[in-house]
Amino acid sequence: MTDVVVAGGGPTGMMLAAELRLHGVDVLVAEKRLRPPGFMRALGLHVRSIEVLDQRGLLPRFLAEGTRYPLRGLVAGIDRPAPEDLDTAHPWVLGIPQPVTDRLLAEHAAGLGARVRRGAEVVGLDQDDDGVVVRLADGTHEQCRWLVGCDGGRSTVRRLLGVGFPGEPARTEFLLGEMAATAAPEEIAAVVARVRATERRFGLGPLGGGHPLVSCRLRDLPLARGRLYERMHSGRGLLLDATGRLSPAGWADRVDHVVGPWTTPVGPEVPAVLLRPDGHAAWAGGDQQELAESLGRWFGAAA
């Protein structure tokens, strides 16, 4: 029995297959097309995608095939330069045709041991307590523990499961952001009230306590040896520990431990930070018990 069948061999499906293989999961990608489409659905990659590629050691392959373009802003139809203090080590977009992206990610997944079946369209499924039987258009089937639908906006997997996708094209655009507010709470409340007098959709609310670094994704940082993103190629969690007194013992099979000085990019200096495999901070502090609780929450029970 296969651990996971991924329906859909586009960028999402191939990247998921690669991430699962980094953790030793047996993966089969079932893609209905015999070969990747030659037409372009996208022309480039933005900063966050570029950071993820760098975190996995893939960025040099993409840079060799693409072209860097500086970030620009557009205000009232007028071009403006991007801010100089963007929180990223990659303040540019990468122009690269999607067929190239498809190829590079497919090579990455296959190189890690993912199996890919092309011409294998998912047409049915049956599931019980033991797993899922995935029926394919050629009359064959695959047994697996999990089936993941990465087959696009008109997902066959979603349709077979009866998961609706109701709605209509959006007519209003929203801007959502996270920021540190330095004004007094009463001043913020007064401003929100004034704005909401004419803009009812406007709102502002706290995200909770704790260090402001928590939930942020870290930009690439220099470490005592190398740089942060170089230490994330394995797809494991990462504990940055400036004190050397903390330990991910019990989770060492899932979390790497890097001891040495590092600079807190957001908020007051903090001795340690726990990073998820996607580079977001799950915990920041210096208490071993709090660290253990966060390790259990994000990485499962201790071994």
C-alpha cells in the first residue's frame, strides 16, 4: 500500500510530493496528462515562492533558467520603486515560464524518490478505515493511506468527495496585513471608529500575546556557520539557540538544533526561536518547558 497518492502533477502536487519524500513518505503522483502542458499559465515567481525554493536548495536551478526583475509599485497608475527595507533577502521577482517550473519541480520530486504516473487520471475513489482505493481511467487502481487533491480549481477529487466550491467572482478586493502598532489602544480604537463610519469593512484587531516574531516567516539570516536557508534544505524543523542551554531532545528525528549567535529580526532580542519547515516561527523564548510544549504542538509527540 502506498502512503500517499497525490492527484495532480502540477507545481503544487510535485512540491508536496518532494516535501513528503524528505520525510521518508512513499508517494505516487497521478497526473492525467501524458506530458506537461507546453503553454504558460504563469510567467514568474514572487518573493515568498523564491524564499521557499532557497530554503530547499532549489533556487540556483531556477535562477539558471529565469530572469530577475526588480520589484516595483503601482500607485494610481504611476510606477513607484519598491521600498528599500523589504523584509526579504530576495527583493525581486523571477521571470520564468511555468513549463520550466513544472519541469524543475518534477525533477526535484523524482530525484527524491517520488513515483510519477502520467496518463493516470483519477476517476473514482472508495475509502474506509484502512485507507483509500483510487480508481484510474485506465481501469487500474491504487491503494493508499491518504489521497491528496492537487488537481486544480476544477478538482476531480473535490467533486468525488462532494466538497462544494460555491460562489461567484469577487467584486471587491481586500487588503490583509500584520503589523506592529505603537499607538495607545484607545487611540487605535478611535481611528478605527472614524474609518468605519464610511468604510464598514475596515477592521483592526490584536493577534494575541507573545513575542512579535511568532507567526512571522524569517528572512534568510547569516549564522555562525553559513546562513539560515542553507540549514533548511532537509525540510525539517529548526531550533536556533543562542544560549546552548535548550534542547529538542525527543524531537531530534524531526528538528535540527543550531547553537550559536543570531540576530532577532523582529522585536526585542530573544535567545531562541523554533522554526517550522516552512520558515515561520512557531515559538520564541528561552524556557525549555515552553519549547517542549511548542515542539509537541507542531511536531507531534516526543519519541
